[in-house]
Amino acid sequence: MTDVGPMRVAHLDHTSAPGGAQFALTRMLAAGVEWQPLLLVPPGAQNGAFSPLFGRVPIRVGGLAQPPGVSSGSWGSLFATAGRLAVQTLATRIDPGFRTADLIDANTARSAAYGALAALSSRTPLVIHLRDFVDVESLGRFGFAMMSRVALRRADGVVANSRATLASAMPFLRADAVTAVIPSASGLRPDESPRRADESGRPLRIGMLARIDPWKGQLLLLESFADAFPDGDERLELAGGAPFGHEAFEDELRIRAAELGVEDRVEFLGHVEDVAPVLRRWDVAVQASLRPEPLGQNVLQYLAAGVPSIVADEGGPAEWIDDGVNGIRVAPRDTRALSAALRRLAEDAGLRARIAAAASATIGLLTDDEVMRAHADFYRAVLGRHLHATS
């Protein structure tokens, strides 16, 4: 097996906006990787979520800035998307870091599209990180077409963040593609589970850690919170910024909180750099995405922190939660079900304590260093298979 020590890995990402994929890559590369990393990004993407890598990982910039979202369906936007993709493909292919890499690792669906196109004329093995389901709802029509017909057909290896995510990609993979399910690096410290303060004499705090985005379920949680605790002193905290143009949705949430009469008990924390102190003060944490969540990094963070959590019973989060043992699973997109679960945990301190103890002991939680080592083993497998096939 080839030694991964000197392996040169070119990591591709199309944005540095504070999203889960970008934070996961930053955490993994900052863990002190066993390979020689290089980050290739478009203009404007070298800052933001990747700032902690400055001075630690070489970052090369080229091509065109990639705006958020995909084609809206109009011919004009379709041609604009295709044009940007073509320019980024060329910029990536001619970059010396790409041409001299031993392995290419695309961190997002967009970077997988232009990375795969650039790799069509290269024998360098391509790894794709799947952090979204391979379907039209998650990727859009243009993104789904590029992922299913181009990117996954070229991939030598695929890393998925959950079994459900990998299953969505299997119909489009080559028979010889190497696959693995590795949770995203989420800053976990399972052996340092924070202790929350004594519950007596203070309001119950419920929280969600997720970027402000309509599909992440903040509105559903807000309405469930108001239904469960219309007149109490319980508090709701929403931790997360509003990237990708969702500032208007945050305004909508504030207006709805006022309409429900709970605005004085709801706090918007914005983007949180250090989540441990926030999780330490929460009594209940919620994941309530409106469509199946591929993984739910927040769920891993809730578990590692020992916070009793409620999750939608579908997708990646359902793979981690044993209902009633290390968390509560509820019917997705169901306001009443979520409201009932909130009341159940609020009224039963003993249940919260049992779930908290089981949560931090959940089998399979990985530190960022362990995630990095799992990727090193995977890169070895992909390169080994590639070298064997071409020898």
C-alpha cells in the first residue's frame, strides 16, 4: 500500500461561505493532516470559513467567483451557470497544484462538477465528498444532472457523511469506485462532555444550531416552541448566521415570534464560532430540517456535548439516535409531534439526565483528528486501487 505521508492532495471548494461543508473541511485540515494538502478555490473563496487555515495550508486562487445557488431554470441563468462552470473547469485544470496532485478531493457538489470535468483529461484519481443527497430536491435540476451524469461517473472514490447519503449515490457510481461513510469533522470532543449548570431556579433553554435557512426548520421549531410553552419562562435560542442570501428569512422569523407572542423569549445568536459554551447552557437541542438531512453535523455536536436532543426521524440523524435512549426521534415536519417532544423533555428532568449520559457515550462519534485519520486510510485505498488498475 502506498504511504500516504508524501501524498499531495488538492482539495477543491467553490465557496468559503460559512456552511457545514466548508467548516468540516477547515476542521479536518486544521487537525494536522498526514498528507500534503493544497486548497484550490475561486476568487473571494479564500477567506471566510477558510481563514483558520492561513499560514497552515497553501491556498491557490483562480477562475471566477461562484455565486450561491444553482440555475433558477431560465435560459439566461442556465447559460451563466454553464459559463462559470466552464471557466472554473479550465482554471482548475491548468493550475499547477491540480496537475501535480496525486489525488483530487472535491468538497462540494459544485466543486465536484468542475473538478470532474477538469479530471476527464487527467489520470489523477478523483474523490468526491457527498454532503447532500443525490436528488433534484437537494441539488436542483442542473446540479443533479451534473452530479449523476458527470461527476459520479468520473469519481474513483466517494466519501459520504451517512449511509443514507451514500445510498442515494450508488446508482450512479462506477462498479470499481471506492466508497466510505465518514462523519464530517464537527469539532467534537466526546471525552470532554461539557457539564451544564444546575437546573434549579433557572428557565429551561431550548436551542437549534444551524444556519438560518428555510429548510433547516427554524420556523417549525419556533411554532412548536410557542405551542408547547405559550405562557412559560422557557427560552429558545437560534444559533447560526444567515449565509446564502437568507437574511430576509431571519426577519420573517423575528416577525413570526412577535405574532406568536414569544419574541421576548427567543434569541438570535448569529454565527457562533465556539459552540461548546452555547451547548453547555442548553437543556434540549433540536434538529428539525424540512427535508431529509444528509448528516446533521449539529446532531453530532449535540451528542458529543451530552445535550438531550430531538431529531426528525429520517435521513442521517436517524442513524445516530436510538429513540428514547440517546435522544428523541419525532415525525418530520410535524409541529404537534415536535411540540409534544419538547413538553415531554421539559417535564421530565430524569429523562433528560438519562439521555444526556447516553448521548455523550454514543458509539461512532469521532474527533476531528480521528476523522482526518479515517480520510487518510480512505485516500490510501483510492490511490492503491488506482495504481493497481493502471500498473
